Amino acid sequence: MARALIPLAKEAGLPSCWAQEEGAQEEGALDDGALDDGAQENGAEASPGIGMEREDRLALIVAVARAVIAHEGELTRLDQAIGDGDHGVNMRRGFEAVLHEADALAELGTAAALEAIGYLLVNRIGGAAGPLYGTLALSMGRHGGNAQTLDDWILAFGQAIEDVKRRGKSEGGQKTLLDVFVPVHAVLVEKGAGAVAQLARIAEDAAEATRPMRALRGRAAFLGDRSVGHVDPGARSASLILGVIGRVLCGEN
Ligand SMILES: [Mg+2]
């Protein structure tokens, strides 16, 4: 097993990044009235650094790219139901380009690598998803230039989400990839490192929650009520990517 990039286990009294039980942080935080002070003292709320080295970036880039490529069929089926069926092919094409450049990307610092990935995704994914995923990666790279801790990256993630909203002229609740990014970001802000171990489940639940939504943006919006009952393909690809990132940060891949 690869080393965990978020060394939270020992200080937080957790057996491993994955093994944290839901609610464990809340129980500790509710012990007395001094919520913030108590949390800082026991270390559970302190933002851990992410010690990304070249091989860590390479592992992360390769794992995300391979997962997206492996799920082409699922993304295609979801987009065939409520879109034009090209999301699987588009995402595969974009992440094949990322995989092809993985070694060179990993040589860059994490923020610079994200910017470079953003350009690749804008140019290679195409469709509606290209500019959105491209903006997310590019913006995270730009806002994360000095990021060192998990909190710094969560802040950059939030700023990047705002840029994606502007780019897509969209908000959460409209059955798009934002319906995964926005709630996952909110949980990360609330729970910090404690949420990373659960990132896959949180993101998958958020994607599943797009099923009963009526699409208000994107091609699916033309379907109106017929978009109800299907998971949004962009929300699913977003949950896939976030889930892999959570696993790699915890040393699972
Ligand atoms: Mg499409």
C-alpha cells in the first residue's frame, strides 16, 4: 500500500485514514464548550500538510486518469439517457491525454501540474464538460500556488468551484457536476481531514442525489421532467474523480 499523503491518523487517534467512523470528530468536538480550542488541542481539526512528491503526483494523476478511462462505458450510458451520449468518449479522450503526459506533469509542482492538466482537459475533452473540468483544474492550480496544507487546498477548491459556476453560468441544484463539487466542498470545509477518508462515499451519495433532480442546465435541460430519474453523467464523473483522489490521499492506491 502506498503511503498516505495526509498523515492524520496518529494525531487524530485514528487507526488509519480509512477506518474513521462517521461522527467520530463530532463526538470529540462536543466534549466541552470550547469547541475550537479543544479541537485544536487534540489535533483532530488541525489541517495536515500534504507532502506531495513527484511519485505521489504521478500516482494520483495515473489513478484518476485510469479510473475515468475505465468508466467510459458507464458515463456513456448515463449521457445516452439524458444527453447526447458523448460524455464517456470525451472524458476518456481528455484523460488519455493526461495519462500520456503523466510523467511530465508529475515533474511539475502540484499547482503547476493542475494548471497544465486544466489546459489539456479544455483542449481534449470537448463538449460541455471540457471547459468545466478544465476551469476547475486550471483555477485550482492558480489559487493553489502557495498551498501546503489540506485547508489551503480546500480553499483553492472552493475558489475553483466559483470559477466553474461563472464559466457554466450555473449553480448547485441544477443537475450538473456542481451538485457533487459543491456539497463535497462543504463537507471538506466542515470536517477537514476527517472527510477525506469518506470522500468516495460522500461524492457518490451526492452524484446519486442528482437522480430525482430536474435538469436546469446543459443538454439534459431540454428534456425537462424526462431528466428526472437519471443520475447526471457529469455528477457521476465528478464523484469518480473525487473518490479516487480521496483513496490516493489515504494511501489506498
Ligand atoms: Mg454530452
